[in-house]
Amino acid sequence: MNTIRFIMTAILFSSISQFCNSIDKKMSGELDNAEELNMVDETHNNVAPVSSEPSVRDICDTINSETDSSSTSGQQPMMEDIKELPDTMTIAMCGDIMMGTTFPEVELPANDGRDLFKDTKPITQRADLAVGNLEGALCDDGKSRKGSGPNTYSFRTPTNYAVNLSDAGYDFLSVANNHSLDFGEHGMDMTEQSLKGQDISYAGVKGRSEYAIVERNGVKYGICAFGHNPYTVMHTNLTTVKRILDTLRPQCDILVVSFHGGAEGADQNHLPEGTETFLGENRGNLREFTHFCIDNGADVIYGHGPHVTRCMEVYKNKFIVYSLGNFCTPYGMSLIGIKGYAPVVEIKIDRNGDFISGQIHSFIQKKGIGPLKDSTNSVAKEMKSLSESDIKNPQITISTNGEIRRISK
């Protein structure tokens, strides 16, 4: 659209310039005659008065001057500076991704994991932006920085598995979680190299990557990620959160926030009021955090961390999903009951980032295989129930088949 406008504007300027040149030539001839007449007028002390209004020639000189200046500087006409966004954009969001591990034992899916996303990738591939959470390191060696006690897990996925993520259509993955540094700085270096090699952006580790800007189809998506671990960019530090949002907002068209937070376990599927703690850690006041982000410029927020799905809401026209649960974790994590629920939430927003509509696509994980289509829509029904019980004065309704609609005012 901008290219067409530029061509039409250039043609218009060219036509005007040609017209002015013809006027200029004609007026030059008339000026010679006028000078002879003025000589006669001056002889009779009857000089014609000078007009204060700009002449046609004056206007043409101005246009030609501006056209020449534009050509010389290489700048396009002023209309080119006006950016038009699409009327609507789609974003597909997923939870935790850990495609298999080689530590402490080798537990990897068949075919190097190429079939893990076979049921879900039609959705993530078609979206304007596809995002998730990378739970663990992409590396081939290294020593775990964690111990071997209870509630201690380290995940190390082979680097050649990164291609599965790009093949599935992912544009951005959060690394702001408690497994990104399972294999230290070496593991993080390998993870970054692997993602960069697949043109997948990432953010969330302090001192490495506070945010990313992903451009797709002419739209700049600014994306930042927050976690609860000291080495992540922490969502409990609202001063830091605001600084990043303030920095990112002027650089993007749509601002997306990812967070890893909340207590873990099958009994943690409800969103509580106030601050959550787990294993002695502050896991965040997630209602306060998400609303703070939107109050400071965020358009879309997606969460993960509890290993179960949670509710969703629309706040000030902006979409929030509080947990997308385990998404593609074929080994190393419990997939019993609701821990195996693996939704893809696909939403449509307008050019202002306001929520229009959405769909919860239901999938359930099977050990060693990944997310498979859930024909009973049990995942959507679970998220519907949680949203109805945990969100007061909701602005959306969710059907039993997962359709998300705005409530008419």
C-alpha cells in the first residue's frame, strides 16, 4: 500500500513540475513583453502596482524547489511517513516447550522430535505472530548447575531440535524461567545461538536480553519476558518492568508481554488474589503485574509456570491469559490429568492492540509424542470454567468449544 501511494505521489509531483515548467516558459515570453510595456508606463509615470499575492510562477518555483530538495536528499514525499497497519492481526500463544532431554538420562522422542508439533503447527504457522516459553537449555553438553535433590530438575535438549521450532512457525520464545540456566552460561550461549540460527527471537535473562522486536508483515511486535528467578528480568520489580515497557513502547506497533509465574501443581489452577509463593520463592502478584503492564502500554499478555492452565480475561480492551500450562513436554514432566492439557490460544486484535475475538484450541499431551488434538474440548471447557470462577465482571465469554467473544456493552 505504501509503495503504491509513493508511486502515485511521485507521478503527481512530476505532472505538477512539468506543468510549472510549461508555465515558466510561457511566462518568460510574456515577461519580455511586460518589460517593454513597463518602460512605456514608466514614461507616463503610470507603473503597474506590485501584487502582494503569490503568483502562479511563485507557487511553481516553490513546488519545483521542494521536489528538487526531496530528490537530492533521497527522502520520499511526506505521505510515505504515514504507516498503515493491517485492520487485524492474529497471535498464537503456547505454554512450556521442552522437546526432550539428554540429562540425567536420554529421553528423546522419535524422529528427532520432528513430529512433536504435527497437530498444532497449522495454527502456529498461519498466525501473524507465534509465541511460547522455552523451558530448558538447547545444548549438547555441559554440567548441570543444579543439585540432585527432590524438586530439582535440569533439562537439556539437543541443539538440532531447534529446527522443529522454526518449522512449527515460532517467532519468539521466552527464556525467563527457572530452567534457562540449568547448564549455566554455556547452556545459555548455546540456546541463544540455536534460536538465532532459526531466526527465532527471545528475551528474559537479565544482562542478556530484556526485550526483542519482531517484524512480521510490516508490523513491529515489541516483546518482553519476565520471570521470578534472580537471573531473569523479574516481574516482581515493577520499576524495572515499567522501564522496559517505556523503552519498548515507542519502538513497536504492538507490545506483547510474557511472564513465568505462579505456584506450581495440579491444585494451583485457580488464580488467587495477592502474592503467590512456592518452595519459599515469591512467584508474584500476577493480577497486579498484568494490570500494571497494560496500564503502562502492553497490548497482549501470556503467562506460564504453574504447569496447568489458568483463567483468561480482557482488561481495558487488552487480552491476558494467566497460564497456558505444559504445551510440548513429552518427557521430564508429569502429564497426568490437567497437567497434560496443552492449549494453543489464538486471538485476533485490531491495529490498536485491542482484543476482537479468539479461540482456545484444545490439545492433550501424550508421553513421548507431544500435544494431540482433543476432540472433546476438555481443555477449553477447563479454561472456560476457571475464567468464569476467577474473573469478576468479565468482559469476555468462552463457549464449550473454546470460542472467545467480547461481551456486548
